[in-house]
Amino acid sequence: MTGLRVLFLGGTGIISSASSWRAVEAGLDLTVVNRGKTSTRALPPEARVLTADVGDAMAFAEVAGQEFDVVVDWLAFTPDQVRARTDALRGRVGQYVFISSASAYQTPPARLPITESTPLRNPFWQYSRNKIACEDLLNGLYRDEGYPVTIVRPSHTYDRTLVPFDGGWTIVERMRRGQPVVVHGDGSSLWTLTHHRDFARGLVPLLGHPRTLGEAFQITSDDVLTWDQIAHTLAAAAGVTAQIVHVPSDAIAAIHPAWGAGLLGDKTHSAVFDNTKLRQVVPDYVATIPFETGAREIITWHDEDASRRRVDADIDNAMNTLIARYTN
């Protein structure tokens, strides 16, 4: 794998940033192309950076004119975007890695744990349906012409900048104010949180691996918590105690459709994953960062700068409304 020429479309996002560092550590010749509009997550100094909008056909054609062994597409969310990328890269790339989503799996799942053979069907969330359509397109390209496709499905992957609740820092701020917080359902559904450095440990060995073409892999932690446990872990890291009010997901969706879409289409249902297929290709893969560690990173990062502790007023108000309704 050492010396592979790898292009990341994106590379400074929550998931991709750790993979950029891991790729360089593994000896890959990494080029990152993005719009250069974020400084939240630094790129490794060894990476070559190209500033361009990959959504601009002319700008991307110039990038795609170079030859790479691997292209990892972190920024494709619709079939039109995938089609444009794969057309431009045809004949110039040895592996096109599409970052899909575990939310594309059957929702709710008929059985646990979820594996790569779990059907893809999410009638609740357009984001997930778009990812499914992208996968359908790519599988067709592989079947019809042997296009060198690998599909990767992350689950809920976070870094120190991401509080894993809708509204972000809002829930921590409420807990620190001594206010109750809303947790959907009865708080007992199981959820898998994956630290972005753990995800990177699974992804980078797939790059350039000949046994990955035409295949899909999920990369997740084995750290499974209930949503109540997630809230209590965040509270402990923040030095407070969580007062939880349970509210049905459909009731949340009724007063805040955007929040509800992510719940009904993803977080309401238990998500436990089997990483056996990944370990067949990456035998030493293991996620080592529990959420207790990740939660402390989240709180520390936000506490370092007051501007990071932003409250979502809509979520905050929705919580007030729901709490009043479900505690009287």
C-alpha cells in the first residue's frame, strides 16, 4: 500500500480528517481537494492540497485529468454527483471509494446485528434514499463495465467537534443550566458511536486492496450504548447530571420535522453492527476509543472557546415545548 497515489475529495470533515492523517502515516501519497473554507481540522503537512470546488465540472475535470490509484469521495450525496465523478475519472483511477451511510440499511432493521447483506431501504429519510440511489448506480457500473468501485458505510461517526445529539451543544448547555433534556423513545434503544480515528483505522487498509472491488464494507465501533447512557456519559464529562425526559420520536417530528426526520429515519431504531466482513480484509481492525473518552474530548474542545458552544434556538425551544407537554 505504501506509495499509492490517493486523492481525497474532501478531507477536512469529521470522518475524513482522521483518515487524512492515517493515510499519511501509512505512507500514502495523499492529495486532498476541497474548497479551503474550513480551518477547524488541520490537514497533515505531508498532504498536497488542491483548492477547488469538486461540484464545478470544469474545476473537477482539471483534477480528474491526473491519474490516481485511489479516489475516495467524501462529498457525493446524490446520483448526479456520483455520475459526474465516475464519468470524469473513467480510465484514470484504480479504485473509486464511495462513502455511503449505515442509515441506508433497512429501517427499522428486521434483525440485529446489521451486516453488509442487510437490505437497503429507508422510507423515512431522503438523505439515506439518495445514498441508496448512489449505491445502485455504482453497483450497475461495476456489473456492466467492471468499474473499480468500493462502497464504505460509516455509522454515527464523531470527533471532538460533534455532540452526537440533534442541536449539538444545546443538550450540554441545558444540562449545565440544570434544565431537563429530551431523549427520544424510552432511551433504551441501542446505538453505535464510532470515533473518527477508529473509523480511519478501518478505512485506510481498504485503499488499493484488490479484494475490495465490487464490495461494500461497514466500518463501525463495537461500542454500543443506549441513548440514555450516551446522555449520562456526556453529562458526566461536563461535570453535571442529566435530567432526562423521554418523548416519542413521532411527537418530536410533529413539532420539529428536521429533528424528527433524523430520528425516524435513523436514531430511533437500535443499530448494532457486525464487522466480520471488514476484519476478513483488515484482520487487525479494532476500535479502541470508548465514548467515555470521546465525550471528554468533546467537552474539552468546546470549553476551550466560547464561540464553539452554540445553542440551536429551534431545538432548545422545541425541547421546552415537549418537556412541558410530557411532564404535566
